Amino acid sequence: MNPENPAGMPEPDNFNYKIILSRRRTLSIIVSPDKGVIVKAPLRTPVSAIKRFVAEKSEWIRKTLAGFNSLIRIDSSEGYTDGDQIMLFGRYHTLKLNHAAEYYVKLPENGIIDAGYAKSNEPFLSGQCSKGGSGISQHRD
């Protein structure tokens, strides 16, 4: 690990990657904005073969890592509050939170996400959202 780059972020001429050996038949590379570069390989793959594979794909890896710099994080680790702006379907919507007897989410055409939550479980919405569907199907943890 480079002491001048302790977070392992990609440098101009190189990048860090993690190798995972498992019972598989092929080599693969996963590039993620959160997890970085992960190389998956069969258990008995020589390190030299893994390095050669990464070197062959290095231009693609660098381009993909550079592309992550232009991404905007749209989720919030602190949760959401009334009036927050949320990107959904390529447009920003205003979140309107309401105390309610049961959870619900409505997405009318006016750009406001109307979400109801039970007071006993302060707002924590999760689930799947579909454009043509009726909203978010709720899951309680």
C-alpha cells in the first residue's frame, strides 16, 4: 500500500485491486464505486496469470474508475427528511414526509414524492420501485 495514498484510491498510472480465489473456472474483474477493483479467480490460478489478466484489462479498469468521479451519490447515509431532493427516474423530486397509520409512497406527476410513515418506526423506507407500478412496496426489518 502506498503511504501517500492510504485509502487505495486509483493513482494516475496504477490502481489497487483485491483478489478473491474461489471454486470457479474463469477470471473476472468487478469495478465498483464503493468496493474498488475486485479480481475473482479459480483457486489454483498463478499470481502471474492474474497480474497478466489485470494488465490486459487495465485501460478498461482505469476508464471505469475515472467514470465514477462524475457520479453523484443520491442516497443518504443519514436518512431523509421532509423537503429533501431525491433523484428518481432521471429527475429530482421533493420528498414530503407525513405521519400515517401505515406506510405508503405516492409519486404523482407534480414532482413530489408523498411518503407516509408510522411514527413508532421513524422513516426508514426500503423496497423496490417501478415506474409503472403503484410505488414502493415496503419491507420492514
